[in-house]
Amino acid sequence: MKQSIYSTGRVATLILLTVFLSSHELFLKTDSYFLGQNEEAQVYLFNGTFDNSENAITTDRITSAGIKGPEYDFEPKESDYYENGNVTYLRFTTGDSGTYLAGISTLPRMIELNAADFKEYLEHEGLEHVIADREEKGIGDQLAREKYSKHVKAVLQVGSSKTDHYMEELGYPIEFVPLGNPYELKVGNGIRFRLLLRGEPLKNQGVHISCRPDGPDPFAEEVRTQTDENGEFTFKIHQAGHWYVATVHMAESQEENVDYESNWATLTFEVAP
């Protein structure tokens, strides 16, 4: 059985991955974020990019999973998950009308990269400050051992009633918290988020934002921004579709045989035309 949102994680599993896999983001998605009351539904994990999942997430890696809504607190059982190809699905049935929040966290894993691959990975993720720090310390030519985990959320709208469950803090190591209900948005509105690292606002952290608009063209250019002194950022909704915010936080680790710890976060939602 998976642990609840409020449970602690299990012991990390060590594996060796390629640099290609290390740069995968994880997204919690659904075909439509607008659901009916008491409706059978599912959300699914994309591990790779927002548009393509490279491999499924096995259930033994999943922790702190749950879906919250009005008088609704769903804690998945093993039988609620299934894999199909490179995608992991979670089945559930909605309850009363309201704004729901779904979340899944993964257990930490290890990766060891040579200096060149690690630098390429950091450049790809916009972590130039880590590159600069390694060069300043004279370790830019050394391998790196990194412990990473990923923490994903999705905001769903069930029925027509709007509730404040989208603001729930799930206690993940890093997480996005919307400061306004995404389902009260119209195209042209702005929305503000707060980014938390271990429950505290994370300032000056790079964030990237994108959407997949309704219509024939599935792609939209990714926009990068940065959190302010309060760990907050705002962006404008310029079109309807499926939206996401994402970030990677990396810091030096004091843990034995671990050089860096990274925590990845994404949050997805939908804006109606």
C-alpha cells in the first residue's frame, strides 16, 4: 500500500542511470482536468517531457500519494495503479463538486556522472550557478554523485463549485502552491505561485512555464522566470490549454558518498477557452 500524503518516505534505493535519464522531468497529468461528480477517472505520470514519457514509474518508487477535495481524502492502494507502456496510471472516483489537488512523490535514487556529462546535464537544466561553484572550488573536472527525487502535483476541477484545496501544502521537499484558483482564470489573467523548499519560501529559484494549447499545434515555447524574495512568481495566461510550472533545486549534500541532492517539482492544470 502506498503511503499517505502525510507519511514519511522510505529508504532510498541506489541505482546508476545515464545522463539522458537524469534530465527527465516528471508530470502528473490527465486528458481533461475538468471532471464530473462521482465520476471514474484517472491521472497518469509522464516521466521525460510534458509530451512524451520515456519510461513508467514503478509503484515501489511512489510515496506520499493522494488526492484531496471537499470531504474527500483518497489514499491509493496498490490495485489503484497500473502501467501501460511507458506510462503509470492511477484510477480513482471523484466525490462532491470542488477543486481537487492530486500529488505523488518519488523516493530518492542515486546517479553517478562523469564531469562532462554532469556539466551537460546542469547546462540543460539551467543550473549554471552549480557549474560556476564547481569551477570556483576546482572540482569541475571531478565526477558527481547526486541523490534526486521528484514531486508532482495536479489541480483538477470537479463539477462547478470552486474550493481552496488547490492551496494544500503536501509536505513534499519542494512543491508549488497556487495563490489563486486556476479554475477561476480566463485567458488574459495572471496567476501567482509560491515555491516552497521544505515548507519555506524558496527565493531566487529558476522556474520554467509552458502550456499545450487547444488546437492543432501541441507545442508552445517554454518561458523561464525566477522567484522573488518571497519565493513567489507571476505569469500571464495567454491561451487556453494544459499548463505546467516546473523547477529543479540542487544543493551540495553533507551526506556521506553524496555530492549533491536535487529535488524536482512540477504542477499542472488546465485553462478553459
